[in-house]
Amino acid sequence: MATTFLKRQKEMKRLEKQREKAERRAQKKLARGAQSEPSVENLNSADSESSIANVPTPPEPVPHN
């Protein structure tokens, strides 16, 4: 009967470690995403207005007679 209890304890410990590892991975992923976000936000703020103003208008199509 004692071995069943020990096996259960071992399994519970393994599952807990697995959850902690997945949590750490998720935190690292969020941290990496947060580092790249400011550059995207900078592009979307003031730069977007200037980039829109610098886009040349396409030429109008010439009507065929």
C-alpha cells in the first residue's frame, strides 16, 4: 500500500514540475514579445502619419479611345 502512495506523490511532483516549466516558458515568450512591441508601437504612432504623406499617388489610367 505504501508504494501506491509513493507513486502518486512522485507523479504529482512530476506534474507540478511540468506546470512550472510551462509557466516559465509562457513568461519568457511574453517577455520576448514585450521587447519587440515598442518598436511596433513606435511605427504605428507618429511615423505612420509621415509615411502616409510620403506615399506617391498612383498615376490615373489613360482612357482608351
